[in-house]
Amino acid sequence: MAKRLTKALREKRRWVGVLVHQRLPDRASVEKTLEQISHSLDSKPNLRLMDFVDDAQRKGMEGQTDLLDATIAGGLAIVRAPLSVIVELRDLLETEAALETWGVQSLTTSGKIRLVRERLGLPKPKRHRK
């Protein structure tokens, strides 16, 4: 009998809230950028784009958070990253030059996606049931 994969045995991960530059207008371009960032890191982690709101959608959203104000242009995204690379990833994305170099800049990090969504003011996406 195979051992059941419990929460304790799963890979640990962190959720990174990022500001996305206006030159990355859609989800596909952000995913391509994350792939390039992944290849630039030593361990080549699997970075996954979970939520993405472009600049136009963001302007239509209600409520700004303390982390962001309406004057900052660009979209918002949440990226799932393995815990083992989070320090290296944050070092790469927290600099002011990260927005110009990669098109994304780290704003917040948490072990719970709910907290990152709250900090960025993003709504929980609706589930698509089949």
C-alpha cells in the first residue's frame, strides 16, 4: 500500500505578490517572464502564476491597500514559488531595477495565498466547476 501524501510530506511553498510592468499586458507574457526568471536562478524552480490582474482591470477594482496606491501603474500577480528558493527569488525581485530588468517587482510574500490577496486588494477568483 502506497504511503498517503499528507500536508507534512508535500513540498513547502510561498506566495509572492508582484507588481507587473505595463509592457507585460497579458497572462502569457507574464508566464514567459517567470520562466526566464526561473532559468536565471540556480535551482531552476517551478514558478507558477496563480492570479493575474492587468493594469486596466486593476483600475476598475475597488479599494486600494496600504501596500499600493492608485498612482503606481501596472498589473498585479501572485506567483507560487518553492520555499527552498524564496530567499534567492526575493533578492532578485525586490530591487528597484527588477521592474525594469524583468518587468516584475516583489511587493509581499506569505505562506498563505489568502494573505497575499488581501495585501494586494485582489478578489478571490471564481472557481470554474465542470
